Amino acid sequence: MSEDVKVSEKPSEPKPPTSLPVAVVQITGPTALVEWCDGETPMRGYIPLKEVREDGTASLRALRAAVPYGAAWAKYAREIKFSPEQVEAALKSVSLYQLHPVPLL
């Protein structure tokens, strides 16, 4: 007499994403400056244009290898102490008056 042995199946965990949505900010020859969200932090970097897929995504591999764009603001914030008034004056001195800057045309 044979008994069917049931193997308890674990609920499948969602697979981590292999790509993320990107916005192409600029194209220069074979290179694209792209923006994506790493958790809650917006990131920008240069990747080969061919890495941007038709569906507006890029692989995590390409994004991890991106040449960073912009300043490492967290580094500066740790090193220098600013007053709220100094931060406001500095942002306005470079024309950042809004929380969400108007995109460049």
C-alpha cells in the first residue's frame, strides 16, 4: 500500500526586481543620463543608452554600474553644520525656490 506524501509548500516570496523604471534626462551620443528612485532617494547617473529598455526601465546591474551624477549631499551635511537660514539662502542662490524644481527644457 503506498501513501501519497504531501510536501508542505512554502508560500512563494516575491522575487526582488531585476530592473527599475528610469527617466531619461539627457542623451549624449551613446550615453544616457537617467534618474531613478533608490528606495525614497532620487538618483541620477550615466549609463549606456542601449541599457534603457523600450518599457522605460533599466537593469539593476546597469544602474549599480552607473557613473554617479551630482554631489554627495549626505557627505557634506555630515561634515558641515548649517542653520536653516543658511540652507534656505544657499538653495535660493541657485534658484531652488520650490520643493519640486521645474524641469529644464
